[in-house]
Amino acid sequence: MHGGFGGGGGGGGRLRRLSSVEDEKPQITWELMKRVLGYARPYRWQLVGMLVIILITTGLALLTPLLMRNLIDVALPNKDMNLLVAVTLGLLAIPLVSAGITVLQRYLNSAVGEGVTYDLRVALFKHLQAMSLRFFTNTKSGELMSRLNNDVVGAQNAISNTIVSMITDIVQVVAVFGVMLSLEWRLTIISVAIFPLFIFAARRFSERLRDILRETMDANASMNAMMGETLNISGNLLVKLFGRSPVEVERFDKRAGKVRDLGRKRAVWGVMFFALIGIFTAIGTAIVYGVGGYLVIKDVFTVGTIVAFGSYLRTLYSALQDLANAPVDFASSVVSFERVFEVVDLPLEIDEKPGAIELTTVRGDLAFEDVSFRYESKGANLLSEVQRFGQIDSVKTVLSGGKPVTPNGKSKGKSDAVEVVE
């Protein structure tokens, strides 16, 4: 025997990816973006609250370097105790206020994230409940579990984390750039001159990391599907009955090995990306401090100014680094959205017709009047490639409502009859 064993709602076919083209690369389109953002619409006020908090925390963060500049350039040289106390209290108050606001931001973030997870999971489950029995006969339950759990959580990350982080970083870049420009325009120009390097790194690595993540998700789904096949009671019974334990272990070893290899590849590419960003950041920082030190020696500006400028520079580069990585994070989350939408968009084989007659009095009797049918699943909207052929010829019978009926016999068609009733 070849292939795996079905059970627990999973079919015995070879699992395929829902994407019809094997080498198809998912693209971030405006239509996809509108659909993704549609899941954030019910939580718009929480998102507005988070935006307000982002503006407040960014403003507070801008005050700390300025307080340090006053401490170094004014309070200490002039031995001004009142200013020293004021600066010290300010340096204590800012992190305390920021911490309290951050707790509120985290609460709003979790409300949005868990809400999106709930909406996606319910929408996916509701659509699956409307699918036909034939769909579940030919679909591996492990694949569906992967979509309901892993992909749904990955998708909500786009709204609750990635988009919020991008907004935070953009606000920080704009605000810090304005303050730096007011302090010293020449150093500011030097600081942002390396920004094209960040863009180069992001474009170079984001597409590759996204492809690797897509492969990893597919490999995980395949591994989960096999576990769903062989670790339920019916599947494991067949494995033991036919003495296929060594074969199944070998199959699982290959699938788990693929997940392991893809995890290594993703880790290496991720480290390479951050290493390159770190090099660009170090180059910019070294140039800025070198030029800034020269200007201090020439008495163009003070030591406190360059200390404050250095603090802003770290904030600027940190935000730029996050923005450079944002396409990678967002693309990863969009991959999860795509995998969820692939299931949600599967057309229903059995659907209510417009203007259908609503039955008012139902006895529950079911009559077969010379029923014959035969079908095959080729080309159907399924998650597997299994082809099944069922046949019923000239059936005439009446099943009374409220009485259990058990179809028996060696011929095909028993399950197909149930599907017809459905």
C-alpha cells in the first residue's frame, strides 16, 4: 500500500497546496490590502487610541535628550542646583508616565489582536461548516487545523503588531528628524544619507524571506496533516493492521526534516539581513560622531548637543531598521492571510438558491424515486488530489422520519447517498 491513511475527518489523498500554480508567488495587492484592513475596521477606535498613545510616548521620548543637554551644558557648568533638581525629576517622571501609558497601549493592542483572531477563526469555521461532506472526505483534518490555528494567529499579527509598529516608527522618524534638523542640519543630512542602504537591504531580503516563510507554512501544514491521519484511532488502527509503522515513521521523518531545514534557512537569511542593517547603522553612527566631534572641537556646538544628537541618532536608526524590516514582517503576515482566504474563498458545492421555497411543515420522511448518479471529484475545489468514484443505480425506497437507518452492503454508493441527502 502507498500513501497515508485517513481518519478523523481526513481523507487518504495526497495533500496539495491550495494555490493552483506551484511556483506562484503571492503578491501584496491593493485589493488584498483592503480586505486585510477590513478586519481592522470593527476596532478602529481602539486603533485611534493606540495612535494617540504613540504620539504621546514619542513626544515624551524626545524630551529626555534635551534634558540631558541642559544638564551637561547648563546645570553642571553653572552649578545650578535648581535646574539640576528639575532635570533629575524630569528624567524620573518621563519613564514612569511612559510605563503607565504603555500598559494602556498593550491593553488596546491585545483587544485588537484577539478580536481579529476571533473574527478570522469564526469566519473560517463558519465557511467550513457550510462545505459539503465530500470536501471533508477528501481533506486532511491536520491541514484545516493548521489554517484555524497557526495561520489565523499569523494573520492577526499584521494588524495588531506590524501595522502598529510601522505607524510608531514613521512617527518617530518624522519627529526625531525634525528635532535633529533644528539641532544641527549638517549632521542630520549625514545621518539620513545612508537611508537608501536600508531600502536596498529591505528589498533584497524581504521577498526571499517571504518565500521561505510560505514554504515553511506549507511544510508545517503537511506535517500536521500526517499527524492528523496517523495519530487518530482509525488511522493508527490501519497503520498497525498493515504493519506500516516503519513506513509512516520514515514519511514523518522526511516532512519534519523539511520543516527543520526551512527553519534553518529562514534563520540564516534573517541573521544576514539584520547583520547588514547593523553594518549600515554602524557606518552612519561612526561618521556622525566623527564629524560631530570635529564640530565640538571647533566650538561650533556644545558637548551636550552632540550627546543629545547621539541619543536621537540611535532612536532614528532603530526606527529606520524596524521600517526596513517591516516589509518582511508584513509580507509574512500577509502570507498567513492568504492561506486563510484560500479556504474562505472556496466556493460552496451546495448552496441555497435565491427564492428557494421555505418548508413550513416537515415530517422528516425521505423518498428515493429511481435515483441514479455517478460523479468524480476531479477539478473540484478540494484541498486534496484524491479522485473518488461513487455510483447508485435506480434506488427506490422511503425512509421514515424519526427512525434510524443504517445502509449496508459491499457495493459503492452508501456514503454518496448521504451526500445526496445533504
